[in-house]
Amino acid sequence: MRIIVFAIVAVIVALGGFGCASSPWRDFYSSSGLKGIAIEKTDKVEIRIVSPEQIRAADSQGVAYLERNSLAPEDVSPREALELRRLILAELRVRDDPSLVTMLGVSNFTASFPADARDANLVAHAKSIGADFVVVATEYLGEQAGYTAVPVWTASAGTAAATAFGSTGWAKVNASSQSSSVSSVVVPTTSPRWASIALYWRRLSAEERARVDRMNFKN
């Protein structure tokens, strides 16, 4: 059985840019895939802003716990999953009872500007997947070098004179012409890069907790 115990990542992968009309929170979302959770849209979502260091520390705690206990994710028991959540929530400074929450998934992307943790698109996505609270972090990655093609327009003009002969005689004719063309020149550029991550959490009833543990973890 494929089980995802936690979906926190230490290295935020660059996924490229996105259009203004899209929502990176939705487009770059990965679900934890846990079974037994009835996804119902929530009316209210709490946004909690943390530092990138807290995200990395939470991830390190989870990885260290698995290594220390020689555990593969698919072998984690409900008790061990509870301890993982306890360690992660402690690093994120979330006071919710770890026995009554679960992580639904993660949004993870980079852009040329810092993401707004109060973005209406983030709130809308969190509500649509049934999250009760979201933990968000943004980090400046530095300048990224690249290249871009710049269009260059060129135009030319000319005149010509000729003598035209016909049945009624001859005449001098003057003509002019204009032409234009477009080409491109590749120039080096630099742009700032920002990484953003959002962890979506759901609060569970005791009955839901029992069902999720039974359907997802090794008993």
C-alpha cells in the first residue's frame, strides 16, 4: 500500500513561471493521498506564516525520526505517524492536538516575485480541498541568470527613375519603395526568484482519526 506520512520537502523545486490568471497554489498542489477523509469545502481557513527555517527543521525532524527507527513510510504505524505529526507541528509552532489533525497536501513553486500569504487564491484553494489551516513560508532565492529574445525592427526606403515608352510616345517615371523586417537579438537577463510553500492541514474528529489510521497506516 502506498502511504504518504508527511508531505513536507526541504528543497523547493523550481517549477517555472505562471500566468497572471492562474493560481500557483492550485496548479502546483500535490495531495498526500490519504484515504478515509471526506473532502468537504470549508467556510473559514486560518493562515499561519512561518519561516523557511521552520519548514526545513520540520522536514529534518521527520526524516531523522524515520532513519532513527529504521522505518520506511509504508511501514509506519498509527502510533509512529502520531509522533511524526507531533515533531512536525512542534517545529511549526502549531498548538493543535497532533492526534486530531492530518496534512492534506502541499503547494510548492517559485516565481519572480514573493507570493502573498493572504492571497485570495490561496484561501480559495484551501477551502476547496477542505483545509482548516494552512502553514505558509516564502524565501528569497537570489538572482537567476537567463536569456531573452528582444525584437528588432529595421526599415529601408529607396527611389528609382526610368523612361517608359508607349504607342503615344515616352515619359519619365519616378518610383519609391519602403520595406521593413523584424528580427530578434538574444540578450542576457537576471531576475529575482522567490520560493513559496503551503502546507494544508485538516482537523479531524475522533471517529475520522480512527478511520484514517485504519485505512492508511500499518496496524
